[in-house]
Amino acid sequence: MSSAEIKEKGNAAFAAKNYDEAIDCYTKAIRLDDKNHVFFSNRSASYAGKQKWTEAISDAKACIRLDPSFIKGYYRLATAQIETNELDAATQTIKQGLNIDNDNLQLAKLMRQIKSKKAAAKAATSSAAAAAASAARMSSSSGGGRAGDSSLSKELIDLQNQFRGSMRDYNVVTANIGKSQKELKMNEITISELEKLPKDSDSKMYRGIGKMFMLCSQEEVFEHLENEMTEDTKRIMDMTQKKDYLERRMTSQQQNIKELTSSPAAE
């Protein structure tokens, strides 16, 4: 079997979200042709599907080395860097990609995502700093330097760190809910349009997989879309429950910080 045939097999596995099989196929294709940047790009996407971001970053970098003009390589790399919170590195990756394609919408979207994450982190840091300053003033006014003041400061720092962690988790979940809702809506629209076509079990149509297309029957396309919608709906429900939990946790943590900074220092 040729590397191109193995890649197509990997593409089918990727479309079915069988990422382990896809990774295995792309790895075999790379062994046969380690100069093909697409193989590395596809394997990077498969690693991303399993949230193996270190491997995704490594393959994306290999893809860019092999073909610096391949925009999707920059997208793969920046996406993985954002997931590992390497925001400055991701910014540089996006800028490199935009130097090649200044109007690339996917890269522009990632840049907005980075700005949003940095703004949220800055807001959380400012809130924590204000609380810490308040605690410091209280400690000073009550004759700081005692063991009780030190214990109070440590507890405050722990609460602030917990709050920042909750906020990071909340922002990630919120972004993922929006992404799944968009995918669900797109699949609903696609099914609605396909239902307008004549029903023919023997007819074939192309199903998009990223920038690639795979020939399928109408029944296979409908089945794939319905499965995607079911998975999207479940993901949205699960993530909404997590979002609600995080909101409650953040409210509780903020209240704890407020009570700690407004109460007299421990004696």
C-alpha cells in the first residue's frame, strides 16, 4: 500500500474520530515518505483530537519545517500552543502565518482568542492584587509581623490561586460550549439542505473533512451528521453542567476572599 493510500485510510479514521487508528496510519505514511508535510499536519490534528498537545506541537513544527508556506501548519501549532497556555509563542506563530496569508480567518480567530485569554488573566490578576493589598493594609494596621498575620496572608494567597484556576477553567469551558453550539448549528443546517435533495440510495456525495473530501453515500452522510449532532448535544450538556459548577465555585471563592479581607486579623 502506498503512502497516499495509507493517508486516505487515516483520513477516514480521523473523520470517524478514531484518532488512535488515524495516528497509526499517518505514522506508517511518514515512514514511507518523511518529506510530506501533510502527513505531519494530519497527525498533529489527530494528536490534538486526543489532547496530546506536546505531540501535536512537535508534528506541527515538523510540518512547517517541511513547507513554511503551508498555512494549516501554523494553525495546528498555534492551536496546540494556546491549549498549553504558551500564549506568547502562539502569538508569534500566528504572526508568521499571517505574513504568508494576511487574510486568513482561522489565524485571525486564534489571535482574538489569545487576546481574550490575556485580558481575562489580567483581570483576575488585578482582582487578586487588590485583595492582597487590602489584606496587607489590614495586617499593617493591626500590628503586622505576628504569626497570625502570616497565616492569614497564606490563606488569602491560596484562595486567590484557586480563584484564578477556576476562572481559567471557566473561560475554556465557555469557549468550548460556543464551539460545539456552532458545530451543532452547522450540522442542523447541512441536514436541512440535504433533505431537499432527491433520495437515492445509490447516489454518492462528497463529505468535507477539513480541506479534504471523502466520497460517501447519502445514508452515510446523514448517519455521520446525526452522530455528530448527538455528540455535540451531549458535549454541550456536559460542559454546561461544568460551567454552572465553576460559576458556583467562583462565587464561593470570591465570597471567601471578601470575608477574609474584611475580617480583623487573627490574633
